[in-house]
Amino acid sequence: MSDQTAKEPNWKQDFPVERTEATSVSRRDFARFLCLVSGGLAVGSAYVAVKANFFPPEEVKGEHFVCKANSVPVGGTRSFVIAGSTIPYILIRLENGHWRAYEQKCTHLSCAVYYKPGSGQVVCPCHEGFFDAMTGEVTAGPPPRPLPALEVLLKGDDVYVRAHGNETGS
């Protein structure tokens, strides 16, 4: 081992970069980078706002089979997606025997919600939002509106959902 390597600190051996090899960024380049990133974020936010306000998701039409009733225990849930849609829903079998189905996205910032068994609440863990499991109404937290709900239909041992107000369809 040479004397030079013995005198160098360990970090210089791990990171053998000379100061002349390091590139410096000018203020002008840094400001240009910040403007580019800020502009990209503004364009992305505008796209999301326009898409949400001017192109609403298509309404659920007709009845859709979800599962067999005996596959969801009392106090249990089942996540599902309706054919032809990408929106996640949650089917809840409440302890009092009622069935409810809601979008599984919080109305605050679209975090996934879950049912807390025995509490009668649908919970958003991101910002501590709470919804009434019977009605979907906001009970606490930042969500601005209730959870979008579907009507649950029991046909024998089969569980179907449809949009509220729709007549029996395909």
C-alpha cells in the first residue's frame, strides 16, 4: 500500500471525484429548470381539472352482478369493478343486515376508503375522513361531499348493483 492511499480519508477512496470533474449549475440554468418543472405541474393540474369538470365519468347503466351473498360475511366487504369501467367500488354487508355499495375513492383526494367493521363508518386513512356506512354522508374530516352510492339488489343468493333511480335493465 502506498503512502498516498494511506493518508487519504476513506471517503475519497469511496467517491473518487475531482473538483474539476464536478459540474456546476449556473443560476440561469437552475431558474430555467424550476420554470420548466413549475410549468409542467401547472399544465398537469389544468388537465386534471378540465377532465374532471368537463368530461364526467359515464353513469352506471343497468344491473351488474357482483357476487353471491354468502361470499360476504356479516360485517365484511368486497371490492369490485363494474364491467366496462375503471372505478373501484366497495360492497358492504352491515351488521344490521343491510347491504351498501359505494365508490371506493374518498371525495377529498381520491384515497381508497375501507369499512371499519362494527363502527358503522367508512374510513379514509389518508386525511382521517369518515363517512356514515348507511348513507355515505360525511361525518368527520375534510371530504367535501358524500360517497357516490349504488343501489344494492338481492335476487335470491345473488347480489347486483345499479345506479340509484335506474329501472331494471340489462
